[in-house]
Amino acid sequence: MSQPDPTPNRPVSRRHLRLTGIAAAVIAVVIVAHGLIVRASESSRLRDWTEAQALTTVAVNPPSAAANISGLELPGRIEAWQRAPIYARVSGYLKDWKHDIGTPVKAGEVLANIETPDLDQQLAQARADLATAQANAALSATTAKRWQAMLGSDSVSKQEVDEKTGDLAAKNALVAAQRANVDRLLALKNFTRIVAPFDGTVTARNTDVGALINVGGGAGQELFVISDTSKLRVYVSVPQNYVPSVPPGTKATLTVPEHPDQTYAATVESSSQSVNAASGTTLMQLSVDNPAGELLPGGYASVRLDLKGKANGLSVPGSALIFDAKGISVATVDANNKVVVKPVTIARDLGKVVEIGSGLNAADRVIENPPDGVVSGIEVRIAGAAKTQVASAGKGKNEKG
């Protein structure tokens, strides 16, 4: 038989229950309040992030003066300092040739010989005609002398003596004409030897042994081309607005495709002093030494002209320019991240970089690639600051999760 619990059940105090309820209520209020505060803070952060995302993000940089020392790069054409196409002055057949392409030659050195059978016959005939004329002139001289002697004895008339004297003068003139014809043919005979006009290199040979040779300038083609390549000319077409910046004596550097790692020094020698109406450029001539023969006449070269910019000039990327009905302008960002569009003038266009003549200050923050429709007064977001704002918004979102 079990024994009864000697400890009597004590009723729960109402005061204890009240305190427990109050504590639970306070805890619930604290939890709800914390949740509301966190939600409000997260909502504010999200709203700020959303508003920031709605702004246009731009990259800005101050104008640079480093590009002012850059040169003007243009394509050029290399030509020999002296180039002479050699034509024949007499017709015939090529007997032999002495030098092929790529061979250095000296002035007066024989390049080829021409056989001239027709010319040889013409020379023989001219010499025979000269001998005939000389014989006739000698006979006429004797006759005229005799008739003049008979004039003293009144054996002949004055008229007859004058006729004999005139015949002698005509015969002497004929001798002179025949002698000139012989000299002409002898001079042509000297052209059967094709010689180099100056020291250079044979850059073309367009004939061979046995070929029919015609006199150049008509049906005859060039037989050889001699080029002096120890010094070369480089021709560059300079845009009209840069012509005043490229006076004679301007230094330049050349690069060619066959030697991409080498540069060659050149100097502006002269200009055509005229503008090509079709291209709007002026032809400039540069000289470059070529002692090693690395540069080839007729080739392409990239020419970099050393142009001096203004000491206080400012340059911006070409992508920063805005072209509209008002002209040329550049978009900048002020201290309040508001856009300010400034009209500018261009001093020199260097391709990727443009030198500004007026309208910008060194402290301006220039938008590198302004968006379409950009106008003064709109607020933008700087690219560097945008990353900070996004990172901050993302961190708060993670804390909530």
C-alpha cells in the first residue's frame, strides 16, 4: 500500500505569472522592433542602390599634355634619288648585255652592245657621198681659179667668172653638208654602246641577246633602269592644315614592313607648294640615307613627322568629341557630378588623340565616351564611385540574408 506525498501542492503565484507575461511581451516587442528597423534600413539601402543604378555611368579623365610631342603618321612612297630608264637611240639587234638586275655599276660602264647593220650601210654611203662632194668641190675650185685668171686678159666675161665662183661655193656647201651627215651617223654609231649614266644599281633589264631594238620614245621600250639607291627620296601627302607645321628641315622617322623592328632617320627637303584639289594634301619630299641598301625604291613606308605642339596644349581621346549642329564640343563632369558640355576647337587631329585649341582647362574631368543625347545639367555616376556604391548595397543585402 503506497504512502501519500507528505509535500502538499503549492498554488502558482499570480505575481509570478504576471512577470512572466510582461517579460515575454517585452521580448516580442524588441524582436518586432528590430525586424522593422532592419527592414527599413535595408529598404533605404536598396532604394539608394536603385537610384544609383538609374544614373548613367561614365569614365572620366583630365586632358593630357603628353600627346603634344607625338608626331604625325602618314603613308609614304620610297623612290630612288636618281632613276634613269635607258632607251636605245639606234635600231638594230642586241649583240650582248653585261649586267643583270641587282648589279652595281659605275658611270660610263657598258651595259649592252647593239648591232646596227642598217646604220653601218648608211654611214658607208654617207662617207662615199662626202668623197664625191669633195671631188666635185676640188674640180670646181680649179675651174674657178682658171676662169679668174682668164678674166684679166678679157678672154671671158665677168658673168661667166661669177658663175664658176658661185658653183665652187655651192660645191663647198655640199661638202659641208655631207661631212655633217657623216658626223651625225658617227654620233649615232656611238649609241650602239649602252652605258650607265651615273653610279647606281641595275633595277630592271627588259631585253635579251638577239632582241630587235627600236629607237626609244616611239615603239621602243626601255632596255635597262639604273637607280641610285645610296640615298632615297620619300614622298608624303600632308593634309593642308598641317602644312605650316612641316617646314623644310623637319625631322622624321621611317619604318618599312620588311624591317618592322628598325627605324630610319629622314629629313623634309621640300614641298610642292601647292594643294592637290582632289585630296586636299600637299606633296612633301623627304631624303633618307640608305648606305646598306635596306630600303627599296618603289616600296611603302610609314612616315612619322616630328611636329611640335603648343607648350600649354591639351589633348583628349578622339572618342570624347561630340559633333552636332552646334559644332564640336566635349562633355565634362563638375564637382557635383553634373554634366557640363563645353564647345572646343581642334588644333591638330593626331588620330586616336586630338589636340584641343581652346575650350578646356587642365582640371576638367572629360567624359571619354559620352552617351548619346548627353546635355548639360544631367547627373551622372563616375565609374570608380559606382563600384563602391554597388559593393556597399550588396553587403547590406547579404547581412539581411
